[in-house]
Amino acid sequence: NAGVTQTPKFQVLKTGQSMTLQCAQDMNHNSMYWYRQDPGMGLRLIYYSASEGTTDKGEVPNGYNVSRLNKREFSLRLESAAPSQTSVYFCASRGQGGTGELFFGEGSRLTVL
Amino acid sequence: QKEVEQNSGPLSVPEGAIASLNCTYSDRGSQSFFWYRQYSGKSPELIMSIYSNGDKEDGRFTAQLNKASQYVSLLIRDSQPSDSATYLCAVNGGSGGYNKLIFGAGTRLAVHP
């Protein structure tokens, strides 16, 4: 059971470079999420997608773009990376009903120099 | 004001004691409340969800919800060193709807033998 798969797990960028974090889930979940986690800040919501074809801004969307490519995949793009975007990024998915549990990927550690 | 507030800790308790973790939220229309546990370097995992006022017990864990006071808590009875982790409170519903799930900054718990 793969669950939620994120790639890459580690990435070092220079200021101004661009990159895309990929996320895929195999649980047939409607909702998908991107969070960032910085020391002492908990998880902050960047963007989320309630269903294929829809995306919404979260708490800290500036500097990011997302694409819900299909029901399985939700990517996060940094067009021009800044040192303030150094963080651990988590993708998560969630089904309708049930406990409302979020299932997380293993995280992607991004460093911007 | 952050939507979900937690005391960052660390909260230090002796083994066998009760650990009490607290969380307040600002959106009075919030409907679903979750506690996640996160070990260092790992992804968060769900330990409790609660939707109605009152207490909900699951093994050594009890979640308490008071919507009038906009307050949710987690009690861990007979605390064990393996409970040492960061506990994240998450809230959704309200103005953001079902799909917008916001986390607090987390409380670090240390259980010492």
C-alpha cells in the first residue's frame, strides 16, 4: 500500500530557481493538501484541492502555485524560490466522511540557498 | 490572531502521570476537531477525532470538546516515554468549509521515566 507518495524527498535550490514537488495518492480520495512545516510553526496550509479541477488558497499561498492534474495527483510549484521557502513540505489526502483523517506523505525537505 | 492556538511547550510529565494538552480556535462555526501525533522527523498521524461537545475516550486518550468556549483538549493517561512527541490540534468546518483543515503550532510533550 503506497498511500501518499511525494517526490523528491530532498532538494537543494539556489535563490530564483524553480521546481515542482509531486504528490500522488492511491486511495481514491477527493481532497488533497499541501502544508509546510517550520520549527515551532506547526503545519501551515499552502493550498488545497477539494476535488479534481478545483484548488483553493490556504494560509500561506504566496510564492506557490498548484495543479490538480487528476484525482490522484496534486503538484506544488515554486516559480522563483526564496530562502524563506526553506521548509519541510507535506502532501496529504483525505476521503469524504469517515473520521476525516488526513493521510500524509513522508515529507519533502527543501533548502533554498 | 492564528485560527488555532496551542501552547508550544515543552510539557514535561513523569511516566505514569496524566498529560493535558490544550487547544483553542477562533472560528465559532468549526465542526470537526482532530489531534495528531508527530514524532521527530516523521509525518503526523491521527490519534483522535471529535465532533460533539463532551468527552470521547479511546484507550489511554480522551478528547474533550467545548464549543461554547471554543476549546478542545487531549488527555493522555498513564503517560509513557513512547508518548513523547509533538501533538498537533487541527480544526475544520466553519467559514473554510469541510475541506479547509487548519493546524495549530503543536505542543511538544516529553515524558520522563
